[in-house]
Amino acid sequence: MYPARRLVHRLTACRLPSNGSLPSAKLSRMKLLLLNLSPPEAQSVNAALAGQGFEILEQHSLDVEQVESLQAQVLVTEASPSDLTCCGLIVQLKAREASKGIRILMIVQGGALERARALDLGADDVISSPFDAAEFAARIRAEFRDREPAEELRAKLKEAQQREQLAEMAVETLSGGVVTRKRAWVLPAILALCVLTVVATFITTFSYQKTRKDTLQLKSEVARLSSGVIQQSDLLRRAEQARLALNNATPDAAARASLQAQSDELKKKMAASGGSGDADLRRQLAETQDRLKRIESDGKIAETIVKTYGSSVCLLHVVVEFLDRNTGKPLLLAVDQLGKPLLDGKGMVQLDLDGNGPHLQLDVFGTGFLVRKDGRLLTNHHVAEPWWGNDELKVLIEYGAKPYALSYMAYFPGKAQGFAAKLDRISAQADVATLRLDGTMPPQATLLDLDDHSDASIAGESVVLIGYPTGIEGILARAGSEAAQQIAGTSSNVPQIVSRLAQQNLIRPTTTQGHIGDVLKDKIVYDAATTSGGSGGPLFNHKGKVIGVNFAILNGFGGSNLAVPVRYANELLR
């Protein structure tokens, strides 16, 4: 969201004519793409935008490259509760640098629940059909206005990059080949000096800020990673945040209540109109009741899946340590004579290679699930090796830290003890890996069945996701404030907390439901809610078969989560 002050300034500077259209000076570059609209919606949109001066294109079944080639600034598309195929295209457009600036307005059939879902799928704005023509046109104009600040920012970034290139060229001009011709070198050298003088301040400031930023980021990373001393208040605070996140991540009951209220209201309107109501009221009531039945049916499927397979989905606790790349010694926390971590003036912990301090450790939590009788678990590569593809750890590694997994522990629901595991295999093609349990399998474990057939994953069908979002913070949140206080307050480190959670039978996965938005070659897009810690969780279809391994959440798009298709896992298991 852009600053309100700046938006008000733009609205004031761009006064609208009495007919509500935009000034003619900007119309030449206002291109609008209508994509996959039904004939009635396309007719309504064209009627609403008639006389506005937009260049309007109508297309169907375009891929992301084709959309980019049309160079439209605003895209209008349509979705219904049973058809979310637009979701995959939206995700791809918002993820690519060349197309992320395209503003997307989605038309939906339904009320507040459907509009909220469309926003979660990544739309910039949403409107219900049927819509008021004047309001629709105003929303389109707002989308064109809202994209201007982002475009200006991109232009400034490009200008800064060009300045940096000029600085490099100036340095190259001064450092090589200026004495080969005694006369010809004078003017270029003077010009180069002028350029260098202009950019010198820029280079110095940029270098200083980058170095200072790296140093502060490193210190911040060390402070965040260190787990030698558990701050009870901080852990409980994060548990409370997890409680709120989990409440927001389970919208099924709220959706059911909203639809029931909508159904009751429609029945009242029909009764007031004589018992039958008009055709539009009957259509809305039928659609609402159909969605209610679908939610209830999905709920029964999810209940069966959890009852059958929930005990085989485990919480994975991975402990990562770090070695100094030059000496091979473990990185330690610097401590004083009393064993307390040494802090600098800004409260950041310090590192050491020689001393009595605890090892610098990172506790990572993810999800895994049993797939073979020999104790093999499926999870993500980035869970098995948490530093893989991790931008937060990149700085620490660049400063000479070498990470390695010290231990793997798998905690299954209903089991008082964790099961030690070791790394088995890592896929070279996708974000999946296998771990193997040491020793015996958990008693009464049910192996999860993987289905990689093409008809197992179909856009629009319901899915169920099981996992441990937010890790131990989420488990503490579900345990309740009193239990969380008692466990966290009497434990001195993270392994103790996890062990006590297992002993009290508090380690249980959460379940969320949703629908498949799109099925791509290397990923499944779906909207079942999850968050960090849910990585590695199994994604079930409505038949109770695992079709994917959850691996990513797209920031800014709460309803756009990604799973690795299980064919990559099958290749790894073979």
C-alpha cells in the first residue's frame, strides 16, 4: 500500500472531468486486458468502460508470456468458487519481474467470502457480479493510478543502476590505456575525472551503507540464531502470535457460519416477497446452499484423512551448527565468567572460536510423513538442509560459517518419545528429500499412499493439508496459556521444550482445507492455509491420496501456496 499523502496529492493533481474519465494526455498508454471473461461479463465490462478512452483487448486461454507480450497495465479476469484456474496465472504474473506491475481486478460470483478469497489468491482488487457500471469504471481508474508509484520506483532503481555502471566505466577509463597517446588522452581523462567527481560521493555512500548493512545484518542474524539461553517471555509472545495465526488459518467454521447467515437472509427475503422470490434470489439461494453442502462434504473427507493418516505425520526438529570455514572449529557464543552471553552496546550477542561458551545452534522445525516400511520419511530439501536456498543465512555463510545438520528428531502424535533420524537422499530436481528413522518404526503407523497420476490433481478440486505450521510456537499456542507457561518456564533449551510437549501428548498436527488453483509441471498451486513450519506436509486430494509435498508460501498472497508434485518424490524413493 502506498502512502496516503502521496495518493491524495495525485488525486488532487489529476482532477477528473465531469464525465469521470481520465485526462486525455494519459490515454495513449492505458491498455486494459479482459482475460477469460464469459460473454455476459465481457459485455457488462465493455458497457461500463464505454467512452473512457481505454485501449481494450479481449483474450482467452493465454499463458504468462503471452500476457506479458500484450503489455497491458491492468488485467480484468473472472473466477467462480468451482473454477480457480485463474489462480495459477495470477501467481506466475506476480512472481515474474516483467509482469509483477500488472494490476489485476477479479470479478467474482458471490459476496464477501468470495471477494476475500479472490484477494487471497493475489488479485489487487475484486468486485462482485452484477456490478454498478460507474463503480467498476472508477475501480479501473484507481488501478491505473495505483500502479504509477511502483513504476516510478522501478524507473529510479534503473537510473541508480545506470549511474553505478557509469561509475565503473569512469574507473576503467582512468585506470587503463590513457598514456598511449600523449595528446589524445587529455580530453577523455578530463571528462572521466568530471564523471568520477560526480559519482564519487555516490560510490562512497553506497559502499559504506552496504558494508554497514551487512555488518548489522550479520549481528542481527547471530542474535536471532543463538539459542543458548531461552527467553521465556519472548517464546510465550511468539506462541501468542502463533495462536492468532492459527485462528486466521482455519477459516472453515467462519466460512460455514457466513454462508449459513447468507442462506437465512435469502430465505427471509424470499418469504417477504411472497414465498417464491424472483429468479435472482432463487439462484443466489441455490448457489449458497450448494457451497454449504460442499464445505460439509469437504469437512467429512478431511476428518477421514486425519483419522487415518494423522498419526503418521511428524514434527521434524533439525538442529544446525556452524563451523568456521578456515579453522574448522565450531562457532561459539562469547560468554563472561558467569556463563552469560556477552553483548555489545546494541545488545547483540558476540561470537567466539576459543572459549567456554555454548555452540551457535539453529533450531528448525518442519513436517515429515511416513511413506515406506523401512522408516523413510518425505519432507523438503530446505527442511533437511535448512541453509539451502535460505537468504537469511546467506550473509552468515558468506562471512565464513559452514553449516551442518547436527541431529534430526521426528515426533509423532501420541508418542512420548522422539525418533532419531538421519539424512537419506536429496532430490536434484525439486525441493524434496527423504530421511530414514533409526531403529524401529512407530507402532501402528500407517504409510501414506502417493498418487502421481494425471487425474489425481485437478484444478478446482478440494485438498487437505496436514502439518505443523509455526512449529513449537503453534503447539504451545494450542496447548493453552497455562500449559505454555508451565512448559516454557521450566525448560532451559528448545530440545527440552519439545521433549516435554511430546511427554504430555501435545504434539498434534493441524489440518486445513482448500482447493487446487492450478496444476503446473513442477508445482501445484492451492489455497489451503499454512505458514512456516508446515513445509514438508502432505497435500491430500479428495480420495485420500498424497498428491504433493508443501514447500512454499508466496509472500503477499495468503491463498497461494505451492506443493511439489509427488512424481518427484517417487523418483527419489526409487
